[in-house]
Amino acid sequence: MGSFLDSLRVILHQKKTGGIDISLMDTEVRPQDDFYNFVNGTWMKNTEIPDDKTRWGSFNELRENTDADVLNILKDAANDPNLDTASDESKAVQLFQLINDTITRNEQGIKPLKPHLARIAEINSIADIQTYLEETLPKGGRALFSFGVSADAKDSNKNVPQLYPGSTGIERDYYLKDDEDSKKIKAAYTEHVARMFGFVGKYAEEASALADQVIKVETQLAAARLDKVARRDPAKRYNPKSTEELGEIATSIRWPKYFSAIGVAGIDTVVLTDLDYFSTLDEVMKNSSIEDIKAYLWWTLIDGTASRLSTEMDRANWDFYSKTFAVPLRKNLWNNVPLEPLIGP
């Protein structure tokens, strides 16, 4: 533990500089005329967006610097002959090495997914769906809805349980708008979903049918959620409800059972971050067959793990997002590793 913390202290000491770099300001601009360019003007004139990014700003730079620091800490820990193999640092190193071990990843292919795909295949009812959601939430499950605990938006002295809308593969408006760009992206996404189903053993016709089922469910989920403008309104993202009220809003889920299963039995209030979404959840469940929802669950699993399976799946996943949304290729494999969780809270 000592070497890990020592490395972190050295990095923090080296990075200790002022919080505001006045050389990036354009003092030739009067702040009362254009405060934004007064503060950022010189930076805007002289800064180029890196080749592997679609946007760049101070928070992106902070993320890059933090990733580089964490990577150095991991490398130091990996090369430490005295590293305790039972320590959290060792676990972080092992996870990092596993993700970078493309030979093993390619040899295993979809083998790590097979038990989970089979588990979804066993689902026959909404009750089964709920049990699956309970089982997968601790593993990062994002289907239909997700649960977490974070600061109360109106009282930062306390944390509160919160429920969030479920995962969809593309932005809300692409499912719903009729402009040519949206239709083009939705069609490309449908093809991508079918292609990815092919990696898990679904032949072309079946993969295409599954993709259509996924789009059907995700379109309903997208229609139910707040649009970009509404999401900017904090009041619309803050809807505290008692668990009894929640049971009346979304009756398809047996909430006391759900909360008990995920380890938070006894909570009496939860914040809904999108009230309309949860009010519409019953309708989505009723308008979708069990097979439709199973296709969506399969897809959420595949989409959430593709970048950590074979390099072929990783590349196929990246191809869609890079070509469709003009996201440049990663410069390094480790750019695909989730570095933040590796050092813990």
C-alpha cells in the first residue's frame, strides 16, 4: 500500500500549480464586451483538438492527465516485487493486465458471455425479468432502469437512493426524428446491432430479426425519456417518491422485492431522475413481448461488454461509433480500459 500512495503523492506534488493560467486569457478583449473570449480567447486561438478526440477542453485535459497518472501508478505497482497479491492494488493491476491481454481475449471469444446469454434465454415472464435485473445490477447491469446512491440535489449533506432510465445504444432523438440524418443513423445502428448479434452465433436472418426487436423496445424507452433540453432542468431530474408511490407509478416491478434483492431493503424514498420514463415503464412492458425484451437484454449485455471481449468484437463496435459519429480511433489499447475505478474511492 505504501508504494501506491507514495506514487500518488509524488504525482500530486509535481502537478501542484495555480488553478488559473492567465496566459490563456485574451486581455485585448474587454470583459464587459465579451467575457467568454476575455477568459478563453488566447486558448481558443492556439489550441488544436487532438487527432483522437472530437472535442477538447479543460476537463478533457484533466481526464487525460489523470489517466496518465493512474497508468503510471499501475505500471509502478505491476513492477513492484513486494506487491501484496491480496491487496486492492494487486487486484487493479490484474484487471488492467486482463484487459490488455488480447491473446487470451481472442482465444476465449464470447465464452465469458455464454452463461449470461443462457440466463436470459431462460426468462419466461416479467417476474423472471425482474429477477435478472436484480442479479445484474451489482455487476453493472443497465437494462430497463438502474439504481444508485448519490448526493441529494437539494441537500448535499445527505445521499439518497436514485433510479435512472435504462440503457439505449444511441441518443434519444435518433430513434424519434424523421430527418434524413436521424433516419440514416438509426438504420446504421440497426445494422450494427445485427452485426454484433452475429458474433454470438446468430445467423443473418435471426440476427436481423433480433435487431428489429431491440429497436422496437429501445424506441419506446427513448420516447419515454426526457429530451436534451428537458434534461438540463434540474427540477425535472429531481422527483422524490415514497416506495409506495413508486409502486403505483410503475406497477410491473415488485419494488420491495427488488430493493431487498439489491441490498437496500427498508428504504422509504427514492428519487426518480425521469418521472415520465418510470410512469411509462408499465406501458413499455405491456407493449413488448417477453421475446422482445429478451432481445433487448441480450443486446444490452453484448453492447456493454463488446470492448472487453475479442479484439474483433471491439473493433466492430468501434467501427460503428467511429464511422457514424466521427469518433477517431484510440491511439492506445489502454485508452479502452476504465481507469477511474481501478484506484477506488
